[in-house]
Amino acid sequence: MPSEPSIRRYRNWYAILLRLYPKSYRERFGEGMEQTFNDLCRERVKAERGLFSFVLWMFAETFAGIIRENLTTNIMQNKIIVRPAIGTGLILLIPLFGNLFVHGWNWPLPAFILAGTLLFGAGLTYELVARKMNNKAYRFAVGLTVGTAFVVSWVNLVRVSESENAANLMYYGVPIIGAIGAVIARFQPHGMALALFATALAQVLVPMILLFFWGIRPAPGVAVGFGGNAFFAMLFVGSALLFRRASKMQPRA
């Protein structure tokens, strides 16, 4: 029959195995699990039932739990980065297949790097900001804001690359104004609404400044340009209204 030293030895081995759990889980449940293991071993001995097979089964079950908890912890800690990375990779498959199968679609490597950086940055921004409040209107507003800012930045990138006029760089001030306003508002919905209204105003003012104060002559597509700016401004206004709704839904102290 197993002696007391055998039980003590099994318990020491079990305590070593428990160290493989994540620290937070181990600090919360480790001592109780070790004591439970010790009590069950003693009950098996008193009942004159086999101890080795029981210990082997407990070690196997505990090891499976260790793997499960470590996977869960890693996913919870890294999902902020993993989801934007997966989304970026899936979206970049479109131009990649375009390069391979569509004639005339020829993205160079720097374009992939730049697009991936913008996409990942937009996704990461959404993850970091949207998690600050468990409110559907707030999360949708963040998504609309980040998506619109991404499209504005991408369109402006194409505009700057196709034009030698540095004045078009002013369009980058639009998302910058929104970002500064969001930081000042500490991402609270009421302040975010004001920041997005300011961003929409900036979106409307930039082409006017370029046209009337920078001395850029009207081109045949100027009406289309103003229409595009008005569309983006409306999207920013829509985001502001969603943030205002989220502010009304927020419980007051």
C-alpha cells in the first residue's frame, strides 16, 4: 500500500506541474487544486484503491487544462493585434491575386507595404478605441470614423502621388484634427462627437482653402472633387451623430 512519502512525492510533482498554468490562474486556483489533489490521494489510499493510475489520470487531465488555459490567455492578450493582422492579410489577398491573374494590375512591393501599414493601423486603432466602451452605437461610430479616415488617407495618397502640388498634403490635416480631438476628449462619446464635427468641417474647408487661397485653378474635375469631399464630410458627421447617441445612452454618474 502506498506510504505517506509516496503521497508527498506525488503532491510535490503535482505542485511543479501546476507552475505551468498562467500566473493569474495559478495564483487564484493553484493552492486549492494542490490541496484537492492531496485529499483525493489520501481518500484513494484509505479506500485501498490503486493510487498510481489515479495520479496518472490527474496529471493527464491537469496537463490538458494547462494547455487550454494558456491558449485562452494568449488569445485574450493578443487578440487586439491578431484580428487586425488577419484582416489585413485577407484584404491584401485581393491585390495579390490581382497581380497574378488580372492583366494590367501591377502593385509594386512598396504599395503592399504601405497598404498593409494603413490597414493594420486602422484595425488596431479600432480595437484599442472601441473596447473602451461596451456600447453598440459607440463601436459603430468608431468603425465608421476609422474606415472613413482610412479611405480619406488612401485617396489623398493617390492624389499626392499623381500630382506635384504639395498643397494636397493639407488633406492629411483632416484625420490629424480628428485624432487630436479624440485624445483631448479622452475618447468619451460627447467629446468624440465634437471632435468629429470639427473633422467634418475641416474636410469641407480644405478644398475651399486650396481653391480660393492657395491659388489652385479650377480643373474640369473640381465639381467631382467637391462632391467627394462633401461625401466624406457627411460620413464624419454621421460618426459624430452616432457618438452623440452613444453619449445619451451612457449612464450618468
